[in-house]
Amino acid sequence: MNNSQFDKIKNGKGFIAALDQSGGSTPKALAEYGVPEDAYSTEDEMFDRVHQMRTRIVTSPAFNAEQILGAILFEQTMDREIEGKYTADYLADKGIVPFLKVDKGLAQQENGVQLMKPISDLDETLRRANERKIFGTKMRSVIHEPNTSGIKAVVDQQFEVAKRIVNSDLMPIIEPEVNIYSVKKEESEEILRDEIMKHLNDLPENENVMLKLSIPTKANAYKELIEHPRVLRVVALSGGYSRDEANEKLKENHGLIASFSRALSADLNANQSDVEFNDALKNAVESIHDASVNKK
């Protein structure tokens, strides 16, 4: 594991950009970017268009290492090039730490949660991630209700897979998202925090993880997790909040930094001139950086 990248993620002032929309969410992400479904006719063309979008973001002067610590990539993005370099190399040369989304999507809801689908090719993906000089990985589950056995199953599964990722010398981002629209969100967050703490306390001293969590209903509810010696960093997803709302909520949580996707790219459009595009991205990056660094 790269020590300077480890130090940047642990101590850096900034946030992590999530650029990892995958198969199911790609048409929606493209439509929001101003590329309708009739603009491409095959899956390959669709992924070409999304790579053009990500390339435009990553190569923008607004996408800078002073404010952005890392970026989470989709597997196809890892295997593609930006300006003649593999994406992770391009990011690393820019001073931004590359991560890779490794989950295969969500299973059907059961016991108030959605576990991850089995990741059958995980070992091969991790081998390729190391080959492509990826620093860490990300995997997502979703919690809809404060069902203790369901939440326990989510956290157990996440840490079980995280163990394999750590053993491959990569840094896992564990993402048990709590649905921001769930009626008893705060209750779910309390159960989730307790389940995560049990696992963190069982980790040996040479194993560290990161956490990606919904911004909690109660400010600083994840303080214990943020301060835990086995946690490199806790990052927050925007989860459907607008950027302004997500930023305001984020400012109330000390030590929590952003890892936004939609809230980062919401104002970007394929039809913008480079000046318009770079200005829109600059505004987004500056506001998210500010919310991650400056707390109330």
C-alpha cells in the first residue's frame, strides 16, 4: 500500500469524489448530464459516453488535489485510459488517490435491508486492482428499517468481504447506506453504529478500514467511529439530498468528510462549453470541500 496515499486519505483536508455509477444507474446519470438514452444504441456506446463524461470531470482544472483527496471509480473506468494513461495512473499523477467500486449491486430487500449480491470474481478483481495501482475499494449495502438482525447481517457481510480486501493489501471502504427517506432513520443509525463498533474492536492492530455512511440524523452520532484507531477515515454519501442540504448537514458533523456523487455532478451538462462546465464543477468542488473542512 502506498504510504503517501495512506497519509493523504488519513490526514488530508478535502473530500472523496464518487464517480462510480455502474450498469443500472448509468442511463440515469447520463440523462441527468444531458445525454438521453436515444443518444446511444448499445451498451458499449453507453459506456463510451459515460467515460467521456468522467474524463471531462477528471481532466478539468477544477478537479484538483488541493480539494479532492480521492476518487471512486467504476470497474470499466479503471480499465480505460485518460490522456494515454490508465485512469488510476492519471489520478495518482494529479495527486488524487484512486479507489474502485467492487460490489455487484444489491440483493432483494429482506429483514429491512438489502445485502450485497455475491461477488463471485472478487479475488480476480482485487488482483487487477493492484495491477492498476488502485489504493482501495468500495462496496455498498442499504438499510431501510431498524431491523437488528438485518443490520447485523449487512455489517457482518461487509466486514467479511473487507477482510479479503485488506488481505489483498487494499483499503476497503465499507458502505452500509441508511436510506435517508426511511421513517426511523435515527434508530437504524444507532443499531448500525453499535454493530460496526463490535467489528472494529475485533480488528487486529495491523488492519484498518474506511467507512462510508449516510449523514446521520443526529449530529456527531458517528463520533466514536470517526475516532476509532482502526478507522482510516469516515466519509459521507449525499444519498439523495441536494448539494446545499447535504453540505449543511455535513458541516454539523466534526471529522466527517464528503464522498458525494450526484451532489458533485448535479450542475454539469454535456452541452456546456468548457468554461461553463469548469465553472460549474469548480463551484461544486469548492462548496463540498468547504463543508468537509469547515465545521459549525
